[in-house]
Amino acid sequence: MAKISHAFIVSVALTFSPVAGALPAVQGDSPADGYTISPGALDDALNAFATGNRLQLIYSPALVARRRTAGLRGRPPVREGLAQLLEGTGLTAVAVKANVYLLQPAPRARPRPAPAVQTGTPPAPAPHGPTTTELDTVHVTGSRIGRAVFESSLPLTLITNEQIRSSGHQTLFDVLRLLPGMSGHHPRNVATENGASQVPSAAAASASLYSLGPRATLFLVDGRRMANYGLISTDYGALTDLNGIPLSMVDHIEIAHGGASAIYGADAMAGVVNIILKKDYRGAEVGASFGVSQRGDAEQQRQYASFGEQTPGGGNVFVSVDHFTRNPLIGSQRKWATMDQRLSGQADGRYLAGYFDGYQISPIEGCENTTAPGVVDESARCSLDQARYVSLQPGITSSALYAYFHQPFGQNKEFYADLRATRVGLEVQNPPFSASLRLPDSHPDAGGGRWLNYWFSDVGPIRSRSITTTRDFTVGVKGFRDKWEWDVSLAQRRNKVANRITGLINEPAVTQEVQTMSLRFDKAATNEPKVLAEIAPQTTMGGEIVLDMFSASVEGPLFELPAGEARLAAGVEARREVLRARPDEDFVQGHVALAQEFDARRASRNTSALYGEANVPLLQKLWLNAAWRLDRSSGYGNQISPMYGLRWQPLRSLVLRATMGEGYRAPTLAELRRPLMIGQDTVGRLAEDFPVPCAVSLHDAEGTEYCQVDVRAGVNPKLRPEISTSRNFSVVWTPTEDLTVSLDRYRIHRRNEIVATASLEYPKLFPKQLVLDEFGQVTEVIRQLDNYGSTDVRGWELSAEYRMPTRRWGNFAVRLNGHYLDTLRRGVHSQVPELDYAGFGTPNRTVLGSVRWSYGDWSATFNARYMGPATVLKRTPDQPCPKMAFRTICSTPSATLLGLDLTYEGFDKWLFGLNVSNLNDRRPVNYDYSAGGYSLVDDDPVGRYYLVSAMYRF
């Protein structure tokens, strides 16, 4: 019997088999009542056929995508019935063992009159071709060991190409951020450090699992690491930018939930997201889509083309190109986007123009009367409504090229290579720069020594225009020797970013223009263009990450046990990462107002790893999965990460699985930096909070002593690795061939977490970060990154799928995924009580459901996404809801977003689609008056949206 690619079998066993490995073999007879499978999508027909016959059909999603069948009626035997379903599709099926069939492209040369389904041992391959049946489009996340009936002990989620298409989403970021258990990191949040800065430094779009942040989720493309985003985010650290992978090139996505550091190494403490690109494809297709909101804005367009062909000797070449554009959506295009929330009974959070004397703001001339609720200050003279200027949805222009090639040679060997090149332009807009100024008394706009609240409306909004280029390639050789499979590869990942920012203010230039009286602050005055160009020059941020990788692995049978074959996977990895940071000289010199100081850097690091994983069938229905990994990172020594898992199947319909493991993550090059701090500040704290006397003491009217200190950011070169422990228990119930339900309980505890120290809030706990003068008195407090934090996250995940094929009304499929985060405890120091942030800021429970109906040439999918309420306004979870002069509601309401997708394939070689997202046109509702009316992470700011698409296959 031909050997089958292990990764291919596992993925399909998890995806397509209704009860993989748990059903008795059939004898090849047709059902007593015969078949009634209508013409339509081949994927639906194969699922109906496998369900009715209790078969396991193994195939790649891309292999059957958009292929159609003429259907099946009558009572032919299984093999003949399968042959009839595949007739005219260009596919054939091979019986690899009883009740298991492998689908693969039919040979093009010398067509055979024999039926498509072959029995027994497949014929010998051509002399110069491979001796294995190898389909490597599918890789498996969660384990490096292949097995047809042994499912990984880690919970896995598969997002198919059909699910991606029917969702209506056009970016990988939107697909992932809306999944239950995922958190999205919006480009605007990344750019402004979660709103803590007006300076948009980085502008990536990323996501992460279980609220543990981007550092705990590992992103892979075809099983290999991605290079981090070229610019460093001081808040998030190293990021993976998802904008560079077009959805038209994605075959499917696999997500392993829970700690997987023992298998994949650092950054996998919360889980792994493996993005599988298309490869196994014959023919050509072109497609296009156009989308627009119900309000006639936020337009987007996509054009793509793909071509695949078999090469002489059994290889394959695949090429795909994609171009995507999406217009930006600004807050002024939505009425609800405003800082003036008085219509909902809350506060007017707009930035008021006027002079501030420490107690109240005196409005500038002509602004004594504020506008009525809901009325926009069109002239922006009296108040700045920041929400009207921000990007609700960034503008994107991307172009991408992807090519894959593999060719067998010699005996049981194959060469493969891939290349991916992308260029992504991203535009993010922020409000005009605002600050409090103190002008000299000689200036005509001076306020008598008072501070002036001012925004530079004549300069315009702050705009970040970044260009990200990605260059990835891989070359490798793999093959078989006896029963062992081996793979050796070299790869390079390169991410380069150039960010051009306009609208920022150059502080020395402003000082110079104020001294010469050339810069006026009276809103009625007009500043010369030359003056505006001097105070607001274009600034740039440049950066690049280069990741070079070598990997070698083997996998095969270890020994035979009474219950089955024990298997082993082992390998070595070596990586070299180079970081280059090239900020504008104004950032280095600290000339940009209210900006953090950035350093020009070039740093590199070498890492290596040795890993092993074993699957051992202890009993007929009990399997042990054990993994062990040794990581070595330059400067941080060696660290071992183990993982153990058990899978027990006490009943044919019931599977229990449990895992426990330890994680390890050395500080990245991006974390050897200052924490987020804007310049140097002078603050006062209670003197009793400090363990030493104060150099500068102040007293209030009641005689309370305060310590006045300077606060500055520092670099900590002595960071230590983070460590974690993870536990997971799952129940998978399959009472019938049509219904599968799984429930997972997880807990991840991360310690030695790298966080910005709370040295100002708790100076007694950080005595080494207090700077003393020659008299032993404190003058400064340093904030730096250090290993004091901890996070304990616990939750539940539910997944269910039900298929209902009918003879008269077509086929129905219902999917449901839910996540409930019951604990999210964070700590800043071991001596400070942890606080539970579950449901704080974002919902702690989400549900994603869909109902799919296919009938003949039509298919329809109804999608629903539910988000629970979230706590807002409170600064920390332990505080009560604040009592203010206006109405305060500290919990946002729950929300449900609906969507509908329709496709028609009745025309030869054509597929047409219509998708309507946010079908109920729900507008965001958020009672945090400072958020501008919506949550950037969870809400849909666009409203009802229409997307039409067409695809032609040659």
C-alpha cells in the first residue's frame, strides 16, 4: 500500500470524517433505501456520501473547492457510487485501507478506462516519480506526528476556505479577530499605543488568543514562523502583521488552543495559528469582488488570479496574484462617532479651547456658549471632537504574489520551494495634535500666565502612511527512507516598514516661531504656510526584521505495541533574527512634541532548538502524547519545555483528552527597550509611599507632605525569560454521524511576565529604581521593563457541528463556536493583589454561529455573532462605578451581528456570490463617553455592507 502524507491524513480526519477512526468498516454495499444526492457542490456530496456509508474520505479542502458533481441516485455499491460522484471532476479515489479512501488528481497522461476507484494496492509509480502518495497542502497544528485516527490531545479549530468565503471578510485580520477567544489589535490601537499617545509609530493589524497579548500567540505560514512586524510597538512589543496575507491565497487556517511551547517553542504559550496557503491546484481561475456600505462609503475592491499545473514527473507549480484596495472610513462619516455623548445622558468629552488656571477653563473669545447636544462644531473653533477625525477603518492598498513548486526526483525524494512577496500600504488618521501651552507674556495670545488648551487645526489631522514589504522564500527537500519521513529546509522571512507621518509638531520649531511672534494661536488668526511647514515637518519611522531559519525533522514508527504502533517525531531548528530600527532624527533627539524617544538600533540574536514528540498507544482506546523541547537563546542559556497529553475513548461516541505543559519565552529583541513613556514628567506622590526621604517636598493646605520627583524611562538589559504552565481538559461527543460536540476547559498561568514596572505607584517595592542624590534623598523614579508581572487566565470553549442531509430540501449544516472567559487575573508584583479583568473593557463571552443550506446550484449561509456586555468607565476592576454629574452606565449592552451569504453555480465554470454583513445594521453602543461611542476592538463601525463577487474557472 502506498504511504500517505501524515499531515494530510490528520487534517482531514479532524475535518471531514464524521467519526474519524470510530466507525466499523463497511462491506461496500449501498444503503437499503439507495442514494439521493442532488447535483451541486462536490464537497457537500462527498460529505453526504461518507455519512450514509460510514466512510472516511481523505482530501484537501483546496482539492474539491468549487468542483461540482452530477449527483448520484440508485443503489450502486460504494466504490461505483464514489466513482460516479467523481466523474468529470478530474479526481480519482484510492482505497488505502478498509473504509478509508484518498482523493487525488487523476493522471492526465494516458487516461485509463478503469473506474476512478481503485482497490487493493495502487499500481507502482512511474520509474522517475515518487513511490508515495504525497499531498502536502495540508499541515497540522498541534502535533508533528501524523496519524489517521489519533487526534491531537490539544484542542484544534479548523477554519475552511468555504467558511472564510461565506463570512464576507476580506482581510485575515477581520477573520481572526472576530473568532471566539481571539482579541484583535486594531492598527489604530497599535499606532497610538492603545490611545496613550498621539504619535502613530507602528500600524500593524494583529490578533491573539485568550487576552494574553501578541507575545503569547505564535503565527505560522505553512508550519513555519513569520517574521515580526518591522516597527516596534512599545506597548505590544513584537507584532505579527496579518495584512500581508491575502485571503484569496489562503486554503484554510488551523488553530491549536492552549500552551504549545513544547512543540513549537517560544510565543506559543496561548496557542498557535497556522495559515495554510493554496498549493495543490490544477487549472486557472480569476475572480473579483466589490463592496460598499449601505451609506455608499467604505468601498473595497479585489482582483485575483491563480494558475496551477502538473509538471513532468508528477510535480506541480502554482502561481497566484492578488490586488486589494479599501477606502478609509473616518469618524465624521458616522453620526454616532462623537465625544459629545450628552444625547445618551453622558458627558461632553470634547477637547475645549480656552485658558486653564488649574481649576477651570475660560473659553476663548466667541466660545462662551457651547453647542447643543448632537450639534457638531463645524468650524472646530471652540471644541475638538477627536472622534470625528479618527480612522474607524484604515485605508488599505495591497499587492501580492505567491508561487509554489514541488518536483519529485530520485527514489522517494522531492524538492519544493515557495516565494511570497507583498506590498501593503496602510493609512491611519488621528485628530489634530493637541496640547496645553504656556505662552510668554509678550505674545499677543498669552493668557496672563495661564495654560492654553490648543489644537493645531491649521496643520490638519495626524496621518500615518506606512508601506510594508514582505519577502518570504523557502527551499527544501523531503522524502522517505523505509518507513521514516524526513524533511530539510532553509527559509528566510523579511518584513520592512517605512512609516511617513504628517501632522506632528516639532517642539523646538514651535519655540522659535513663538519667540519671533510668527506663530499665532488665536483661532481667528491665519498662520503662514511657511510657518506651518516649519512646525509640522513630515517625520519618518523605518524598521526591518529579517529571520533566517534552518530546520530538519524525521518522523516514523518507533516500535510496535499490542495496542498499535508507537511513533516518534524529532528535529532541530536554528534561527537568526536581525532587527534594524531607523527612526527620524527628530525622534532620536526628542524634538517631536509629546512623543516617546526612539533609538536607532541594530541588534541580532541566534536561537536553536532540539525537540521530540512521541505518540504511544497504551491501550486499544488510550493514547499517550508526550513532547519535549530544548531551546537555546543567545544570552539566556538553555530551557526545557515538556508537554504531556492523554486521549481516552471509553465509548465509540465519546473521547476524553487532557494536556498539561510548560512554556518558555526569552525576551525578544523588541523588548530590549524603554517602556511607553512620553518624555520626562515631574509628579508628586505621598512622601510616606517612599522608603527614603524626599529631595523636594511639598505640602498641601492640610499639611500632607508630597514628594516631587522626576519620572523617566530606562532600558533594562537584565530581562529574564517568561515561563508558563497550561492545563486543558476536553470532552468530544459524537452521538451520531451527523452531530459532534466538544467542550474544553483551559487554564494558562504566565509568570515572570515582562511588564513596565509600577515603580511610581509602589516605590517601596522597587527600591532599585529610585535615584538618590548625595544625601540619600530620592530625586527620580525610573520605569523600565522587568519580570514582575503575572497573568492567570481560565475559560471554557464550546464547539458543535450538525449536518442534516435531506432528499427533497437539500443539505443543511449548523456550526456553533462559543467562548467564555471566567478569569483573567493580572498582577504587577507578587506583593500587590491581583485583579480580575474578565469582561473588563471587552466582553468575556462571545458566540459565533452559522447555518448553511445547499440545494442544487444554490447555497446560502446565515451567520450570527453574539458579544456579551463589558465593564467600562472604571479605571480598575476593584473600583465601584464612578458617580459623576452626568448619567453613568458602567456596562455596555450585549450585541448580535447578523450576516447572509448567497452563492450560485448554475452557469458553466462561473460562481457568483452576494454577501451582506451586519444584516441588522446595528450601530455601536458604548457607554464609555471617552471612547467616542464604540469599541475599537469589538464593534462594527461600518454598518450594513454589501459585497458582490464573481469567479471564473478555466
